[in-house]
Amino acid sequence: MSLKSFSLFALSIFALVFVMGIGSAVTLANWNFEDSNLIVDSGTGTLTMNNANGTASFNLIGNNPSPLVALSSTNWDPGDNFEISINTVGYQNLVLKFDDIATTTTGPTEFKIQYSSGGTTFTDLTGSTTSTVPIFTTNPMHTFNLSTITALNNNANTKLKITITQPGTGTGNWRIDNLLIE
């Protein structure tokens, strides 16, 4: 291989790596709950649980290959939610990802995603109503693309809610884990 061919090859690889890097997602906030609190684990943001009849707890889930912890609560009513506050100044095309599990048949059976660009009035994300699942499977289990909501781009007051729409038939548990905003 000549020096000219090698140089062109190396330049092509560099350009490919550069272009791929441009499209990669930036993590704005991540909660993994391994530390058993609501404090963001990487990035910046706040997470609040709004469940009038329940209290946050952090439960061990599974043991494969090592124990994992998830945010958990019981006694969910319609409208109860997890609320995320995040500053998106300098960012656009948000994506929300998380895992969930309804641990009993009496736990919540359905949720939806809501958003606010001003922090007070929330709008349902079209097509986001989703059934809860009985077991953690793939990671992340749920992905919600908010890139069409341009009001959330470059916004210091972005808020998202994961809101219960169907609470189940009793006091069953609902857990979330690996909450991520990109």
C-alpha cells in the first residue's frame, strides 16, 4: 500500500469516527437507584415521586448476575406520577428511557408520558400510553422519543411525568429502574 493510499484510508476512518460521534446521544440525566435515593446518579436533574398514598422505597430485584435496586411504591391512583425536572439549554431531540415492573396483579397496569415546557401545564405525549409489565426483560424496556416536541429543546424549565392511568385493582407495587434522559 502506498503512502498516499494509506493516508486516504486513515483519513476516511477518522472522518467516519467523527461523523458517528456527532450522532451519538448525550446523557443529560440518569437515575439507576443503586444508591437507594432519588438523587441523579449522572448528569443534572431532579426526580420527584407524587403518590399521595404511597411512599418511595428501594427494593432489591433479581440476582442475575448481581442484585439490582429499583425505585418502588404501592397504592397508586390515576394521576400519581414520577416527575422529572431537567435543564435542556444547549440540547434538543430528547429521549426518555426506563424500565418498569408491576410486581403483582393488583399494581398499576398502564401509564403515559406527559411533558411541560414551562413547568406548570402538562400535555400528554401522543401515543405514549403503555402497559406495565410483570417482569424486567430488555434494557431499556421503554423508549419515548420527544424530538418532535420542539418546545422542550434548549429549555431551562423542561419537565416530564410518568403518570399512572390505570392503577390496578389494589395496593400492588410498581417499580422503575434505569431512568435516563438523552
